[in-house]
Amino acid sequence: KQEVTQIPAALSVPEGENLVLNCSFTDSAIYNLQWFRQDPGKGLTSLLLIQSSQREQTSGRLNASLDKSSGRSTLYIAASQPGDSATYLCAVVSRDDKIIFGKGTRLHILP
Amino acid sequence: GAVVSQHPSRVICKSGTSVKIECRSLDFQATTMFWYRQFPKQSLMLMATSNEGSKATYEQGVEKDKFLINHASLTLSTLTVTSAHPEDSSFYICSARDRVLPSSYEQYFGPGTRLTVT
């Protein structure tokens, strides 16, 4: 059974710093991995989607990497801003066609 | 980009009543839609997968007679919470997969519906 773990559960960093969020999954047989952002009480905003054949994806200040063999992904946020404060969710689509979410990392950027 | 809407965004109902939540794909056709539930400070948990024109597949522990799912068209799926109880209060989110691009396995998420049962 696929399990997705995100570390740390919460993170506070001063504005301007670069940071890394980690995601690990137990079954490397995945179709893709996706990073989402969720603001309190809101739905999901898709940030980056990495297909199983890809190693990384970039969008603006965000860079996500995927190492399928080791079951790991990282989300790198450069030059963090207070507006980046949110919960970041990692999710994988497994071979049984189900999307499994991690519990998320609650990020707080200190002004 | 692909847009998924949900209606209503918030609903408050009394215990014992039924509530229907709609999920629509606005600019694409979705053969498959998914329903998730999220409790406070928890992650999203898949409740069921619905395919257009067929019965939904429910995850273990989800009561199919309580959470009725209908996927009558390629753009609409509904979730009806029957005989709601306070413990059903949660954030319900749907997602849809583009019929044209199934190989990407990307899902597009709706904005969610906050259900409060009093």
C-alpha cells in the first residue's frame, strides 16, 4: 500500500531564505508526483507536476525534483516571501490509478 | 487551463437531512472524477472514484449508502451525503481527469465544499 510522508510537518523561516520541503513515498511504481499549495479553508492549487519519466520541473521560484528509485521528491522555494505561507501537499498517482496525499508541510514565512 | 467547480462552497444543514454537492468540469470532459474528504489539519483522503455512466468505486471504510455518488455526464458528478450527522462535517473536494489526456494522469481539483452539520 502506497504511503506518502512529508517532512517537516511545519516550518517557519525568515523572509528571503531559500527552503526545501521533502516528500517520500513507499512504492516507486507511480505515474506522476504533484505538489500542491493549500491556503487555510481553501481548495488545492497545483504547483508542479512531474511525470514518472521526468527528473524535475520548474516554475518561477519553485523547483521540484523526483528520484523515483529512492522514492523521494523535494520542493525547493527560492527567495521565500510572506505570500508563500500555506500548507504544501505532495501527492502521487500510483499504478492502481489512485492519488495518495501526504499530510502536508505547514509553511510560515516570517516578515 | 482545466477548471473544476463545486457547488455549494459552503453548506450548513441539520442532523438527519441530506445534502447534495455538485462537481463540474467547466472546459473539458471528464470520464473519471474523484471525491475526497479532508478533516481539519489532516490530509485529503480519497472517498470514491466515479466513472461516467457506471457505479462509483468506494474506498474501504466509506459507506456507499451514506455517500451517494452519481456521474451522469462527462462534466458533472454529484455527492449526496444522506442522513448527515455532525461527524460528517468536513471539507469535501472533487477532482476530475481530462478525457483527452488520460495518459498524463493529472487531476484537476475543485475549490472544495465546507459541510457543517448541526
